Amino acid sequence: MTEQGTHTKRQRTCISCGVTTDKATLMRIVRTPKGTPEFDAGGRAAGRGAYVCSSECFAAAMKKKKLDRALKTTLDSDDYERIAACVASYEREVRE
């Protein structure tokens, strides 16, 4: 809370480009409690999360293994392809 007693939105940072903004404008990828990496469209799934601001940043994070480090796990090519498809689909839906 701020001094006036109002709540402030928690800021999140894109793991690729470093832009900081409120979490509603970023896309979340989560490592579930079972250890499975998933795209979290609602942004509220249980597990360790990482944020990207665009499909371009997701691709850059994938290339440099930043997502692996942020989620503290190793993603294989199937994981990356599945999540990339979800990120692209989500971006198309948001634009419409």
C-alpha cells in the first residue's frame, strides 16, 4: 500500500527485453507443481512463472534459454513449440 492507503498494481518484467509493466499486459509461462511448462492465459495458475511481452520476446528467450533459467527447469523442443503456438494464438485473440 502507498501512504494514502491505495493499492498499486504489482509490476512484472519481460524475461527477454526487460520491459517492466503491470502483469495484465504480459503473457505468463508457468512451471506447474508437477514440473510441466505451460502457457498461463489467465495469469493465475499455480507454479513458478515467467513473463514475456510478445511472441518475438518469447522466441528470443527460447533462443537464449532464458525461459529455462527463469522457470528453473529444462524445456525440450516440444515444450517450446507447444508454448509458442499458445503465445501466438493468444496474441491473435488479443488483437481482435
